[in-house]
Amino acid sequence: MIGLVAATAAGRRGCERLAAAWGPERARVYDGPVRESLTEAFRGCDHLVVFLATGATVRLLAPLLGGKDADPGVVTVDEAHRYALALLGGHGGGANDLAADVAAVLGSEPVVTTATDATSHTALDTLPYPVEGAVAAVTRALLDGDPVALRADPPWPLPPLPTTAWQAPDAGQPLVWVTDETHGPREDTVFVRPPSLVVGVGASRGVTSAEVLALVRAALAEAGLAEASVAALATVDAKASEAGIVEAAAHLGVELRTFPAGALAGVAVPNPSDAPLQAVGTPSVAEAAALLDARGPGAATGTAPGPELLVPKRKSAMATAAVARRRPRGRLAVVGLGPGARDLLTPRASAELRRASVVVGLDQYVAQIRDLLRPGTRVLESGLGAEEERARTAVAEARAGHAVALIGSGDAGVYAMASPALAEAADDIDVVGVPGVTAALAAAALLGAPLGHDHVSISLSDLHTPWEVIERRVRAAAESDLVVTFYNPRSRGRDWQLPKALAILAEHRAPHTPVGVVHAASRPDERAAVTTLTALDVAAVDMVTVVTVGNTATRTVAGRMVTPRGYRWQS
């Protein structure tokens, strides 16, 4: 919950705007004297937005502060709502993100003074996995540009870090170590705990959570494994509501996953037993559940590496436990950059670019977004004609465990890299699609409303598609009276396809049919014009031009193309 506190009428208006935007499920306005309201909100909320001078807020909050791990994130907003300042708990308390959210509603400027954010570095305490150790010291080294090593074997899909590969112990060199194993404290090391461990649990009816927790922790400690890397407890379906197991999972803060007895019975284990076979129908619960859950997606097709049983079955009076290690799954984000203008790059695309430790793309597209990449991002760029290489490289990097962004212009799924990449990818990696504004949509917005009814996009490039197929599709679109957007309409070495396609459309459409021509939509040399089917100058068309031909109902209104939707009130 976000507590909203104000001292003036202007501040209260700001509270009301935020409350209206976020709703009662997310935000609550605290009325009354400021000191009492602020104290109540600080103690009862996860985040605070305070419409008060920063100095006054500091003095009021000082007696309430407990520690960065417990205090809520606090954002202060000035009287004119010009600035939203992340005052307290930038990362752990979420104040940095909250400042951006406040700014988006109020039209303010978010002010973030956290060093890593100010320099676009990945903050260690914002990694997707728990961190332990010398966070402040290693962060300082990263910010100062000192050599910091990264030890991750195998790699996990982390955001970019400006580190070097770990070679061998180097006394005194800061280290980021991605591991589920426990090691003695080191003043120069941050331990990153990946979600690599699954603990299988079996139990008799009535087992207590204390016994389950004690057994789990003993099994982990015996093997030198970190509790922070436990991703889940796993058991048989028959124990899904066993209070001791359910409470133990809740205490550890992990998910409880259950499997049918038949599925567990099919898992080969080193220590089967007749007791669970008689009780729940499988010769193994702890070992089988740990191994089955650790397999993850891809196990059925054999594309994912198998799990490793680290701790065989251990017993207590009423419980059993076993620990398996799952292999990391890399992450491939296929990101559409939009037509070129920065303000048409979606926030989700920007976030994925900053999340990726490896970016793969066409060199000219990489140049568009290079300034958005965080320090430490590895960029793999290539020229025109290397699409197959880029697709295979992106998938291979994801399979190696990295967080990869494969970029393309417009929407990556429209005449771009999503298709060849996903044809290479199996179910052993996670894939995320990030939609982008296509060239057709950007062009349509400049032309008016040419896509107001049914429409189709057709590429006139016969590099990958025989012209006979393209011609058949153009003819079908013409006969169906669809609005047609032509991609790749003309190049220096391919100049006859567009006139041929227009001639086919002219067999079914009047000479005065509106045609929109947009060159380099949203880019500095953008040009847009509305003409007609007979007046179109094909010599002015090139590969970065989109040509949109209206249907028989499309008309020109005040210089803009309009294809009627067919609303009865407009008939």
C-alpha cells in the first residue's frame, strides 16, 4: 500500500490525483495533522508519497527510521508538483520506481540520486536473485571502474554488469560470485544466490513445520548449500494440504509444488522404499519430487539438461528430504524497436534492453539504441544479409544461460527476427516477445486513417518469396477489396515489382483510389504524401518507403486518407 500525505491544499490535490490514478487497492490518503499522518503511514505502508519540503520530511521521519531493509520507500513532491524525489529506500524500498510512477501521473520530473541509477549501472541489490556479502564495497568498485570479476558456472540470466570473467583466485580483487554453495565470508565478494535448488519433502500425517524446516536446513547445511537458493519445496499430491509442509514452504518464502504419485513413480531414484509406495502409491517422494521439479520445461523433449541430485534422501522421525539442482534457463527477449523515433520505442522495450546482458542485432538498429544499454552489455552486431547468423547467435547465447535481447525494427514479429529465431529455439529457454510499432502503423498515423477497415500487409521483396507467390497474394487482396500496405516496395536492383502490383490492384480499383506514400516514417528524413493510384510516382519509392493503397471505399478527406469502418450512424 502507498500512503499519501500532504500539508497544503496543493498537496492534497496531488494526493487526490494519485489516489484516483492508482485506486484504493494501491493507495490511501492519510488526513489530519502531518506529523501524525506521516507516522501512521510510515508504520502501516510499503511506500509513502509526501507532499512536503524534503527538509521537513527528513526531520519528521528521522525518529521513525529503523533500517534500509525494513523502512518503506519514501518519495517527496514539491508544492508545484515539478519534482518527485526518491528520498528514502531507493532500491530496497522501491522509491526510485515510485518516483517514476508519481512523475507519470503528475507530469513531474523524477529525481533519483542513487549512484548506480545515475550512472545507468545495474545495482547489485536489484538483481533478480538474492545477494549476500560485500554489496557496498563491490558496488563502489564497479562505480569507480575498478576490475571486478564475475564467477558464474554455469551462467544465469543476469542483467549486465561491467565485470571481467573470473580466471583464478586473485586476492583483493572484488568478485561477484553466482553460486548456490555456501562459502566463508569474504570482504571483497558478493554472493548471488540463483534459484537453483529444489527440496523434495515427504512426511507422515501430522508432521510439524518445525521438523520439516529442521530437516531441510540440515540437508542443505550438510551439502554446503545456501538456503537463499531454494526455489521450491516439492512433494506428492496427497501431501498438498499437509500443514507442516505447507507452513514450512511459507516460512521459507517459496512455492510448494506437488505431483501425482504416478508421475513420481516413473522417476528413477537411488533410494526407493516400500513405505511411501504403500502409503501414497510411489516408491519415492522426496528424491522423485526434487528431481521431477528440477527437470523443468524441456525435459520431455530431451532439450534441457537433466537435474542433479545433490542430497539423497535424509530422514527424521516423521519426514524425508532430498535436494536436487536445476539447470539455469536462459532468456531470449525478441524486441521490436518501433519505426525509429525514440518516443515510439515502448517502455517495455526499453526495460528489456536494459535487462539484457547480451544484445544481438543489425548494426544500424544497434546504433539507434546503444545509448540505452547499461555498462557491461555485450553487443553482437552484424550487417545486412546476416539474419540467419543473428538468429542462431541469439538462441545460442540464451541456451548458454544469458539474458539476451534480439532486436529488430518495427515489430520484431513482422518481417523481422522473431520468426527465424523462434524456428531455432526449443523449449529449453524462456522466450519473451516485446511488440513494437510497425512501419505500417506509423505510416498510417501520418496518412490519416487508411487502415480503418480490413487490411493486409504484403512484402514485394522476392529475396525469400518467389514472385509467383507474391503476385498471387496481391491478386487475392485486390479481389477481396482489402486495403494493402506494401513493405519493401522498390530498390535499385528491384524496380519492376511495385508497378506490376499496382497494375493488378488497378484491375479492381478506380484510378482515383487514394494511395499513401510514406518515406522513413518517424525518422528525421520522414516524408508523407497522399496521391492516387494513377498519379503515384514509383520512382520516388525506395526500400524505406511504405505504400498504402486504399480499397474501393477509401477516400481523401482534407488531404488525409480515410477508409470508412462502416458505422451505420455515418452512412
